[in-house]
Amino acid sequence: MTRSHRRTVALAATALSCLLLAGCGALTASGPGAAAGTLAGSADLTGQTYVVGSKNFDEQQLLCQISIAALESVGASVTDRCNVGGSDVTRQALIDGDISVYWEYTGTAWASYLRETRTLPDDEVFRELSDRDRADNGVVWLDRAGFNNTYAFVVAGQTAQRLGLRTISDMAAHVREGRPGTVCVETEYNSRADGLRGLRGLQQAYDVQIPAERTQVIEQGLVYQSTADGDCLFGEVAATDGRIPGLGLTVLDDDRGYHITYSAAPTIRQDTFDRAPQVADVFAPISAVLDQPTVQRLNGRVSAGGESPRDVARSWLTERGFIGG
């Protein structure tokens, strides 16, 4: 036998071994039970179909990709509809059946969808919200995660120290006194009921009127760097965003407790849930470990590190053992 023939036989034997043992990366089987991901033992959703959506910012797209990977790992067929749009558009897509599941926030649903003005502890909000949304809109809320993506205002760290800015009351006083500096907010917060200028807005809560010429409405993703660079003195941000520590921004204390809690939870259409209620068992262990530091770190990998939400989601699920590598 020639040397080339011996090499061919050896390669063929190696390939056969891989097939028999399912131990060579690209030949590893997929589906429920593959690679010993723990979610595979929680449910078998083979034959079930889901259209997973999200809002249009990084954290939402990360949660969307976590959902897709988790559902696929238990055998479901999943359509990716991440990045549907803003809150109202994404919520309506769920109501209309254009998507079947996405992560929503308790504060957004309470204030914007149910038009509630009562200030209640988040546990009470969640119980009432879950009951009413299922009865009135056919929307099922699954277990909440352990992080609060509430609104916050930030200032560049050295600027906050130099000007003695520690609270939103300090920000309000700075504006009332006519001292220089722009307040930067994103479009949705500028107009929503629990935002800046709504009927129950932050201006009313802190007894301040921010002149239009001192307000700049920009895409939220630009607020972080613009505040760090000093183009915005005050920037409205999401409290779980990884760019806050990454850019050395100081979060102003909401000393009047204006911003309500925004706990995240998967929401799913009632008809979709009823076909396979065990879908709740897929999301429950994920929600149990998504705490504030974890989400801020994962968000930072996307927003500051430039990684794709899909890659971050799948690497984290693999690290936690939820899905196979």
C-alpha cells in the first residue's frame, strides 16, 4: 500500500469514528438532549412554532436572541423577528399575532398599556398586571427576571464631582438656576406618560420646566457617549446598560422615587401558551439567573464591546450550561 493510500484509509477511519461517537464538533447532533444542555430536560417543544420579537435597543435584542436559542434547544421551530420597533409597535405586534413572544417590562405595561397612575410595589404590579393582561388582552406573563431596567439620568463622572451633582433634585436645581448644560433624552422618554413631559412626567415630579432649547432628543444609543464627551450635561439612559460603568458615567439618585420599577419578563400570546404550557419551564431558569450585574455585563459586550446579540446570547447560555456548545 502506498503512503497516499494509507493516509486515505486513516482519514476514512477517523471520519467513521466521529460519526459513530458523535464526538467531532461539526458532526455533533442537535435538538433536545444534544450536548447535555440543561434546558433540554425541562421541556420538549418539538413540533411547536414561535415567532420571537423584540424592541429596537440592544438589551431587547439580546433577550430576543436568548429566547430564540433557548426555544431551539428544546426542539421548537423559531422565526427571528428581533428589532420590531419601539414599545407600542412591538406590543401591538404581539396583540395582532405578528409575533408570539417577546420580553416586556412591568413599568412600561403598567403605565403605558394599562394607563395606571397608582404607585405600587412591583410584586403587586406584577400580580395585577398578569391577571388583567391575560383576561383583557390574551397576554400571558411568565416569570420575571431579577433586574430592573428603569430609567436613569447620568453625568460624566468628573463633571458630576466638579459640579456636586448627586441626585435628580440637583439636576432640577441646576436647570432652574439657568446654569448651562443640555439635557439629552431619547424620543420615547421625551413624550411617554411616565417620561419627561407627560402628564405625570419627571418635570412635574421634580418641579422643574426644562426649556425646549435646553433639551436635545436623540437616539438613546448616542446618549451615553454624548454625555461622556460633554455634549450632553445630563443624559437619560437605561439603568442596566453596560456603557454606564464602561464610560465612567455617574448615575444620579432618583431621590424622589419617580421612576417606577421595570422588571423584565417574557410575554406570550395566550393561544401560543395554551398549545404548550411547558414553555414556561424553558424560560423560568433563565429568568432566575438574569440579575442586574449579569445583564449589565452582557449588555456591555453588545453596546460597548461591539459583539452581536446572537453571539453574546449563545455564549452565555452555553457558559451557564443551558444549551450545548
